[in-house]
Amino acid sequence: MIAFLTDFGLQDDFVGTCHGVIAGIAPEAKVVDITHGIAPQAVLQGALVLRRSLPFMPAGIRLAVVDPGVGSERRAVALRTADGTHFVGPDNGLLALAADELGIEVAHELTSERHRLPSVSRTFHARDVFAPAAAHLANGVELPELGPAIDPAGLVRVTVPEPDLGASQVAATVLSVDRFGNVALNLDRVHLAALGLEPGTRAEVRLPYERYYALVVGTFADAAQGELILYEDAYGLVTLAITGGDAFRLTGVGPGDEVRLVRS
């Protein structure tokens, strides 16, 4: 199985073309689309989504492409982890966050001309380099055939921001915003508990130019329609939302922005 993640969206032909390349090389491979809705060039977001999908995908191949450095000197790589999972994509931090969690055993740079398309575009390595490599791996090609081994310690890593927890407040960072406008923060229930923010209490939400009050809840149904809430999402992240509404539209905060929660 090839699990596929990109920032390509679905309005263009990019995703479909990559599916076609894979089908032409490895027609028996099953491709599962994790998402193609990663924000453009959002490497950290893509790395986080790739990591959180791990428990729900059987061991196989992870093809991930969020590649603002396409055509530059950044390396194209394939990795194998301790459980036999392979990761294929650019060496820009997108792969290593998830792969490190499984334990990277070996890494190879994708240099073999036999295992890519005959003509390689400088701007579409997903089609010409990464999709073919993933398909060849699905066919049983061994990593050393794709290119030389490289030191896994030298792979690019992304840094996931840590919250700054004080006695009565915490400075958090927005990690992602989903299509419903729910704003996921780099916090978990332990951080809320440390501030005394249990379900039923309220937190002051401080933004650079606005302040709001949010009710801490277990789920959307615990608050009235239109109420600003804080809840733990399906991946364990504290998330700012509006019951029946759009917290992103209200607050305007996006990935990388700071949000301060203060015990009220």
C-alpha cells in the first residue's frame, strides 16, 4: 500500500497524474490518499499530519510531497524504518518527524535514472521522481537500487514548537486549521489541567489585538450554538472552535501564530 500526502489540492491534475504514474509502474499497488489539503509549502503541517496518520495506516510506503525547494539542491530521499515502512519524498523535514517515531534504519538518496521518469521536470518531482520511486518499492525494488546510502542523522528535521507554560497562563502556537475553522494548538489536556482549566471552566484567549473567552468542554454538544470553546481533538490537541461556527473566521489566527490562554 502507498499512502499519499501532498499540498497539491484537487483542482489541478497533479494528484491524478501521480496516481497514473504509480499505476503504470505498479498496477497492483493500492494508493490511499491521506490528504492533499496541506496548506501550500506548509512543511511542518504536512510533517505533523503524516506523523499522526501512522497508527491508522498499515506498514507500507508513505509518499509525501510538500516541496517548496523543488529544483534546488535539496535531496530526494527514501527511508526505511524498523517496522519495514518506507518513506519517499523531499529531504526537508517532511518525512523525518514520522519516520523518527518508527526508528529510521536506513536512508538513501534517489539518484537512479532507471527508477524515475525519462524526463525529469525541475518543478514536478512528485510525478517524475517520487511517485516512480514509491511504485518501484511497491514492486519489490530494494532501496540500494534507488541510490546511495546516506546517514540518517544528516536528514533535515523540523522543529515542533513547544508551549511556554506559566503559573496562570500558557503561550501556545497554532499548528493547523481544518476546513471547519477549528484551530489546533500545541497543547494537550495536561497543559490545561496545569492551569486548572477543567471542563466547565473558562479561559481568556489572548490574541495580539483581541481577547475572547472560551468554555472548556469535552465535545461540541457541551456548549450552546455559537459559543467559543476549547476541546481535545481526536489526536489529543487542544483546539479552539465554535460550536456550529468557524473559530478561524472569528479570530483570524493561522499556523505559527501565538495564542495565549489565561485562567480567568
